[in-house]
Amino acid sequence: MCPRASAGHRGRSSSLDLVYHSYRLVEPASSLRNARLEVALTGQNGFLGEEIDLVLALEEWERFELDVIGSAFRAGRAFGEAQDEWSYAAFLAVRVAF
């Protein structure tokens, strides 16, 4: 289950979006399949945490596109002692057409 809210601005071919996610397991678990986590889940609570993303997609040019994404995740009760710790990530994608 992942409730989500977003707000953004769209230009002619580009956009800037702010996206909020809240992550919760239907049933508490002690691990997540296919997740590269360094912190174990307690298995006693299903609330994984909350995330906010800022996404800038620039597509104003015929042969060039640029995506810049910044994310912040706050761990929830499912992470036990790691609850309320923040993790950050950034992503950059450049596409050039020849």
C-alpha cells in the first residue's frame, strides 16, 4: 500500500514535480524481497516510512533530455531503532539522440 500526493508545474515540454509517498506493508515482515537494505525490519510493524521526491524533467530540445531527481526517505516503525533516520538519494539521466 502506498498512498501518494503530488504537486507540479508543467511547461511546454518540461515539468517540475514534488511527490510524497507513504509506504506500509499489508502484513508486517522481517525482510523485503529484492530490496538492497542495510537495516533489517523488526517484523512487528508494517509502517515502512515516508518519502519525498523532487523531479525535474527538461525536454525542451529536439535531441537532448535531462532528468534530475532528489529523494529523501524517513524510516518508519518497521525499522525499529532506525525509525526516524533519514536516507537521501539523487539520480541524473541524460538522453542524447543522434
